[in-house]
Amino acid sequence: MSLTLSIPLERYWQALADTLMMVGVSGSIAFIAGIPLAISLIVTAPGGFLESPAFNRIVGGIVNGFRATPFIVLLVALIPFTRLVAGTTIGVWAAIVPLAISATPFFARIAEVSLREVDAGLIEAAQAMGCKKWDIVRHVYLPEALPGIVGGFTITLVALISSSAMAGAVGAGGLGDLAIRYGYQRFDTQVMVIVIAVLVALVTVVQFAGDRYVRWLKSR
């Protein structure tokens, strides 16, 4: 017995592609921007080799402010900025702007925790050997914290999948938009069930791949 779909299969594929685009691009931006942000918070913290309490408090406060703001609120608050950057407030590329801004401080804090757990003795040994500050970051901090950073990035991607679905409430496209327009507004249970199943499968794949990579990094 074959399943009769209430909407064409192509719409599911397009929605999945849109979701992957939103998560992929915003996740890449969060990774590229989050690592330097986490490093700046570590090295300027009390006891860091570029100690700057004022800078650390200001940047930390900004990061905490964005992290404390619910994504749906941030999504609406950033509409003028999104229009300025993307030229529109609906669609995939419009959703990428708030997704990236929301994910960057989230990932930065997770990466900061991993960097903070690097053995202080390794840092002191590198300084005693005369290593330059950038070399300490590149050859000590990042390699030692890499498993934790990868694990944190996996969590960030999972959070982005959830947020991308939420962005469907404002016409961002993707699986969330499909679930709201057809599953909720048209009371189509089939669409809702399929979208939920796809999202669960997507999260499972991302989490599995991330965990496997972390285990590989730790076993090297």
C-alpha cells in the first residue's frame, strides 16, 4: 500500500534544501566569527596574556545580551537590519541574518568554556619557551580545545535546526514554513508528522556525525 501525499514530494525536498541552506550558511558564519570571539574573551579575561577587564566585560555583556534574547524576539527585532543586509525580510537569505547573529554568541560561549579548560601548565610552558601570543593560541589553545569546540559546534547546529524551523513563522521558508503553512494553518496532520520526522532525522544525523568526530579527535 503506497502513501498518498497531500502535497507534492518536491515541496518537501525544496523545504529540506532551504533548511540545509539556512543551517549551513548561518552555522559557517557562527563558526568563523565565534572562534575569534571566544579567543578574545579568554585572552582578555583576568589572568589572560592580554588581560583587559574593561574589554572583557563589554564584549561579555554583549554576548550575554544576545544569548538571553529569545530567538523569535531577536528575529523580529532585527527586521530593519535584516532588510538592510539581505534586501528583504522573508525567505531563506533573510532568515540567515538573525540565525547567524543568534548562533554566534551561543557558539562563542561554548567554545570559550572549552578553551578555558586547556591546562594552564601548557600555557605557562609555552610562554616560558618564548612562544609568541598568536603561536600559543594556534598551537596550544586551539588543538587542545578542539574536541570540545567540535562538540559545541554540533550543539550549535542542532540549535540552528530548531531555530530555522521557528523562523518559518515569519515566512523564512524551509521545513518550519511548510509545517506552519500546511500542517498548522490547513490542519494537515500528514505534513506535520512528516516534517517532524525529517527534523528528528536531521538532528540525529548531525549529532551522530559530531559525536563520532569528537571521539576520533580524542583518540588521535
